[in-house]
Amino acid sequence: MSKQYDYLFVGAGLYSAVFANLAKKAGKKCLVVEKKNHIAGNVYTYLEEGIHVHQYGAHIFHTNSKKVWDFLQDFAEFNRFTNSPVANYKGELYSMPFNMYTFNKMWGVVTPQEAEAKIAQQRREITGEPRNLEEQAISLVGRDIYEKLIKGYTEKQWGRDCKDLPAFIIKRLPVRLTFDNNYFNALYQGIPMGGYTKMVANMLEGIEVRLNTDYLEHKEELDALAEKVVYTGPIDAYFGYQLGYLQYRSVRFETETLDSPNFQGNAAVNYTDRETPFTRIIEHKWFQFGKDDNGNDVPKTIISREYSSEWKPGDEPYYPVNDQVNGELYGKYKALADREPNIIFGGRLGEYKYYDMDAVILSAMERFEKESV
């Protein structure tokens, strides 16, 4: 007996939205269930005071994939936002990523040759293979940049001393001997005008979506509705944490509306000293250049302070802790997942993988292409 739906999607984030959109175009019947009270997962944005607020932290779209970029054009028009964060170290402001503006402020150097010589001189402190993140960072950019712009921020982000973090977390750091502070340097980048939620809603148009629905609580009855399940929740939760919990870093946000048109003059300012408890402040209006959807200046502003925290069950999982212990545990869960013929595990939580948005989209497109072969 054929089932009511071809696909049941667990989670209404980017992976499910892309896959479901392609499946619907191919004539498949789809149902999306979402535990939260909104679609779009962690790229969710909501409108307040004419500002699209990124509820789960800054999401700046960037990709070198023409395939992904062309796909998205059907669902959103993107502005030309370029990510150029500022680092604040105890009131000293530095340009990010590390470029000639940074080196000039740090050392007073003016030419690329002077900057290169300064970095080379400081790198020599580390001899032999770096044993931890601190040594790895110094071997790449030298002691001064490490102390002011990497150490405090990284320790807040991971909740551990840099000497206790593995070197591979900072395999490479962008060092530009030019005055280019375009952080992502991707061919295509920007923010969807009207917000990410609208973009995801356009992808899910004509597809049944049930919010406030916890798949794992109603698994049996929901599974009975569809031929296949596309699961984008945490892989360990799917298996009832039977092998133990995978670890994540989480983020807590303090968001406030200010009766002022400008708080910091930039979308993102990173606080790189250890003493400031938050990692960065996002000023959401600058993702749309301080304008509302009609192009008018927004008189107020909304800021979010971000605090990095250790994840515990019940928290929002953000960043997989891709160290050796968690990698081995994920491998065991993946072996269980491979034995589930009618379930596709996808996305950041389903694959326990740190994914940029474009990689999630491409992964969903490629997985659907496999289905339709």
C-alpha cells in the first residue's frame, strides 16, 4: 500500500527546504515537520523596527559555486553586503581578516615587505611541529597578532585555554599583504533582501509544513506517513543517545533595541580580549546598510551580544566539536545510520559537520540528484 507522502522532512532549515523544493518540482509529495515554532532553522530572521534580526547569530551568505548561487536566485534577491568585521582589543580597533590595515595598526609598517618581515621574525619563536593551537597560531602569524586578536577570542569561543586546543582548529589563517578586508573573498556574497525566512518560505511554497511538531516524540506515526525520511536533527538524538552524547558549542544571545540610529557603525565587532565576557556584538541593521525593505533609513538599532557556552542537552547545538573523541563517536553513529535504508541523514546536525550555508545547499542538491538517478 503506497504511503501518503514520498518524503517526510524532519526540520525546516536549509537542507530540508532545498531538498523538498527539488522533490516537489520532480512531482514528489512532501511533508515537513519542525520542532520550533518557525521555519528556516538557524538562518531564521524576524522583522522588528524595520530591521531583519538574525535570531541565531549573523548569517552572511557567500559561495564560489555558480550552481548554488543560480539556484538561490529563484527564491531571493541578494544585496551586495560584504563582511568586513572589526576586532576590538581593549579599545584598539583592528581590521579583519589580517591585512595591511591590521599590520599598520599593530606595528606601524607601511609596505607589504615590512609586514612580511615582521611576521617572519615573530614566527621563528616556534620551532618544530606545533603541538597545540597557540603554537600553531604563532607559527602562522606571530606572537603579537596571536596575543591581541586570536587568543582571547578563541578561548571564549571554545571555553578552553589555547594550549589545550588541538592545532588543527587553526590550520591556516588568512594573511593578506594587501588592503583587502573582504572577509570571505567569495565570488558571490550578500544577504537575501527581505530576510532569510522569506527566502526559505519561498523554497517551501506549496509544501505542507507542520510547526511545533517533535518528530522523535511522534516517530512511529510520522514514519508511517512517508516512503522515506530526510532527517536533519542531531544524529545522536535519533538513536536515543545510545552510544553517548556528541559535543557541541552553543551560543547565548542578549538582544536589545536601542533608541539610536547607530551603535557601532559595523555589522560585526569582535571583542578579542579575554576579559570581555561576550565574543562579539552584531548590529543587525547594517546587513541592509541601515535601510528598511523600502529603502528608508531606520531610526533605531538592534544589537546582539554573543556569549559562547558549553552545550548541554536542551540547549541549541551550534558548532560540532570536531575533535578525535567526537569524530570516533560520530563514526559509530554513522555506522548505525548506514543500516537505515529509508532514512537520509543530512545537514549540520544530521552529519555532525560544520557546514557553511552554501555547502549545506550543495549537499542537499547532490543528495537529491542521487535519489532521482
